[in-house]
Amino acid sequence: MLMTNNNSSNTGSLPSFAGILELARMQRLPLTDLFSLAESRSAAGLRAEAAEIYKVWIAFNEANPLLHLVYFNYSVTLRQLGDIAGSIHALRACLKLDPRFGQAHINLGRAFEDSGLATHAIQQWRSFVEMTSESTADRVMHRLMALQHIGRVMENAGLLDEAETALRQAIELRPDKTEAGQHWSALRQRQCKWPILVPSDHAPMRALIDSMSPLALGCYSDDPLFQLARAYRYNKSFVGRPDTSGFSRKVVKHKSGTGQRLRVGYVSSDLRDHAVGFALREVLELHDKSSVEIYAYYCGDPVANDATQTRMKNAADCWRDIATLSDEEAARQIATDDVDILIDVNGYTKHARTKIFAYRPAPVIVNFCGYPGSMGSPFHQYMIADERIVPPGNEIYYSEKVLTIPCSQPLDRKRVIAERPSRAEAGLPEEAFVFACFNGMQKITEATFAQWMAILNATPGSVLWLLTGSEPVDQRLRQLAEKAGVAPERLIFAEKTPNAKHLARIALADLFLDTFPYGAHSTAADALTMGLPVLTYPGKSFAARFCHSIVAAAGVPELLCDGPEHYVERAIGFAKAPESLKTIRDSLQAGRETSVLRDIPALTRRLEEVFWQMQAESERGETPVPDLRNLDLYYEIGTELVQSNIVFVDDQIYRQRYLEKLAAWDDYASIPHDNRLWTEAVASKK
């Protein structure tokens, strides 16, 4: 951030670079003109000249009381030139003149971080936090930024407790600023710290809920209406309304029945060795190139020697790395490529580039594969799911028009699988019944863990095999198990290992126990592919129904439970009669290659049919408009209901709770009708 002065004087009499330097030497260049001239050269791409102007001015004007501002602008310009060492020197000089200049502390910490000196960065930000105990608006904001940076860097370094502490301080300082709260709640989920949300006098429960990301909310509550409303609110704050005035809408090209190929673009940061990459790579290879032309837009970190990305590059007609492009630049590239159907594979996951889609660089924009829920945006027109995830009647939980394929979890049948280890090599007892769950720690809720403890208590000698979080998290779960009457050594943690080795060890377990409300996705497909039965029960939201869909697609409905009580009962029954699982394993093996789950050619053909359906609707002027009506109201009601955080509730009861709240709101002020719960028919019966 440059310090500027909007009241700069007329600089038309200073046409030459040499003349400007001479005025600086003679102490005849006012500060306002200095900033204006240096900025104009930076904007014209002449940053070296801008840096030289600042350097000369500093050398001959050291008595100026605002010299620290010049050093700051000089540091920014040097950083833009790639001279990070010079930028650090300039920032130190700035802080020597004004030790409480908050933005300089922030930038200096960032410079250390980018130089690989995370400890120095944290120390720099800590020093500012400690010196700003008294508050002004600017200092509070800079203190907040420093705490957030400390939390982020500590999180990246794996210091989760320390990161959580720093972020909590930021929340208490400004609970209305949601960034710190978003990371804080996600960190607590990753550490299995229950209850996840802990309010205080300065950070009420409402503020903590408001700060949760849509993805974290999916792990917290099975409330699809609230998740839709939260996605809608999140989109408004995360994307906002970018200036699209200079970006014309793409005109639909008529291709149906012409023999022309449909141009389909996939946008994702995960087109690499990643769960999403593993899911999509064979789909890309199987696309019918006589029907569709595939453009891949990669927006993730640079990848070297990545087998998944290599395969995807070979499968795509065009591969573009857009990571270094701005959102508008990326959108213009996509528009220039004349993409017909543009697929958002990230959704609201890490490294998402949602703003690209706000420019509407293609006539049709689709939410598919990477994010388990509705985008709640005005520009995602379609969502691709399956009929298990979105059964008839549940379309009301999504702002997009829902089109279906056989199973929402594609997979790669060519994945490399290492040699299967022995139980001893995997750290498992040879004769014990092994329950397993390889979901991320953030998916393990207090209620799910309690169910697991009830299962272990009822099946003496069994063990629970989990994917490790970190040593402190593993130890916390062992302590919680002991409190529940389960010997801590019965919890066994699997170290993270390369994917081929992980696949090989999966089948050593006897039964996979799913989590709720955010169930297993690709992890369930992996387990079933390797012959490991997966026990699950469905909820109402996308994330809570995904595993149900995968198990059904694998052809083993015996593993689908009605709810948490049935789930616990079935798990205990299988452990007490393990021979009953043999029939299911045999069924999995016999139907492995013919199951819906592994029929990727059929899935890909159906996907292409869906693309052409979207194209036909677009050509007829029937592209759906996302339904965002009353979502602010559903959000307000959802924030009330989610605070009770009822773990599992019947769909009819769930809807009735919302209807009662809607009726009460309507009594106070009439609510416009929508196509979700507050329909004209419902309102007329009130």
C-alpha cells in the first residue's frame, strides 16, 4: 500500500526524469509532487525510475518530518522491483523514524516471511502487538492484521495451538471482522476441540457463527438451508460486486445439431495429485473428443513431476496456467477462448478463484466435483450432483438448477496400488476387529466420536484405526477415549503415506465408520474400491449425503443405515459376527468392475449429455437464473436454529422448525413468497 496525497500540485513543469532528480537534490520537490511523480512512473512500468526518485529525495531531504512516509513508499517500490533486501532496509529506516507505524510492521513481517524467515516475521508482528495496547482506529486495525498474520504463519508451520491463541485474540479485538474467526473455527475442528464454538462477552455466538466458512459449517451442522444462506452471504463478502462494466457478456454460440464440438472449461487449483485430481483425471481422458473440446485452467501452486497433472495435460485439448493472472485477466482469457460451458471445480475450497466466474466469461457456469454444496451465487447457474445426494424435493436447498449423473464421485480406475502390507507392518493387531476411518480430523465431531466410543465399549478387543492429525490431536483423542471408558491404546493412528501405499493398507481394516454430518467422499470410494465395507447414514445436506451415494453406487445397500442409533447397532453387530461382513466383501469384489461407482465411461457419457442439455437450454434462452430469494431471511432463522446444533433430525421436523420461524417473521412483516419453504400455498394456509 502506497502513501498518497490527493491534493498534489500541478507537476506539468517537471517533464524530465533528470529534472526531477535535480529538484530532489536541491530540496525543491514538495512531498505531494514526489508521491505523484513517483506513482505515475510506477504506473507506467518505470518502477526503477520511481525507486531512484525516492532514493535521491531521501538522501537530500533527511530533515523532512514526513521522511518515514517516503521510506515506506520507497520500500513498496523496491518490493515491486523484486529487491526484497532493499525493501527490508527501507522499512527498518521507516520504523526507526516512526516505531509505531503499523503498516510498516505488517510489511516488514511479510518480507521476512517471504524470505523464509517465519520466526523473524512472527517476532516483528509480536513487537507491534505488544506496543499497541492502547487503541486508536488505525492501531486496532494494524494490531488485528498482525495477529491474523501470526495465526496464519503459525498454522502453516503446524503450530496449531499457538495459531488458535493468536486468532482468538484477533476475534476478541474485532468480532465483526470474520477472517480470524473463519480460520479459528476451522483450526478447532482440525484439533477436535469440542465444543468448536466458544463464545465470550466480546465474541458472542452469533459472531462466531457469522465467521464460519461454508466448508467448516458443513462439518458443524446438517442444515442445508442455512448452508445455502451462508454460501450466499459468503459470496457477497468474498466476491462482492466486482466492476464488470468493461466486460461484455458472452453471446451463446449455436452448436446443437451442427456437428461442432462443445468447448468445456474446467477451472481448479486441484488439477494435480489431489483428491479432486485423482477423481477427474480419467474423466478427462474418456471425454469424447468428437463431441467436446476440453480446456483446463489451473490456478494452483506450481507442480513439478506430478503424474496426475501430466495425465491431465495430455488429456486436455488446451491447458492454461492462470495462477499468476488476476481474476479479470483470467476471465478475459477464458472469454477469448470461447468456452461454452465453464465448470467451477473449487467452489469455496482452498485457493478458490470464485471472482473469475463473477465476470461471466462463459454463457454457462457450473458447480461440479470439488465443493459439496450450493454456491449461493448469482452467476453459478447449474450444479451437477446425483439423485442420492439431491433426491426429489431437496432441490430447494440449492440456488442452482440441479442436473444429475449416475454418481457424483468420479474415480480413476488406473490408480497405482502398492503391495499390501501385513497388519503388523501397519501397526495393527493381527486378530482384533479393526474399525477404521480415514477422514480428516475436521470431520470428527463430538457426537461422532461418542458413537465410536459406544461401539468400542460394546465390542471388547476391537480397535479404531484413524488417520493421524498431529501428536497433540492424537493424544487428545486418546484422553477423550479414556474418559469414555475405552483404553487409549485401542485408538491406533496411521501415519500419512503416499497414495499408492495408503490404498494398499486400507483393506487391512474390517469396517470403515463414516463421520457425520460431513461424510467421506473420495475416501469412501477408495475404501470400497479396495474391498473395505463403509458404514454410513444420510442426512439432508450435500456433504451429509455424499457417502450414502457412494455406498449405494458400489452396490452394497446393506451398509446404509437409517440414523445414528441404527449405525451404532449395525457396527456392533458386524464386530460381533464378522462372518456377516464376508458376504458384503464378496459382493464388493464380485461387482467391483460392473458397479455404478466404477463405470466411469457411463458417468462421462452422461456428463457430456448434461453439458449438451445446458447448451441447448442456453441456445433457447432458457439458462436458469439462480434463485436467491429470501436467503437473508433464511440466514437469520438458521443462525437461531444452528445454535442448538441438533446433530440429527428427521427431514419433516427440520422443515417444520423453519416453517414455524417463517410464520413468526411473517406475522411481524409480510414475507415475499419463494420456491423453498415459504411458498404461496404454504403462506395462504397460515
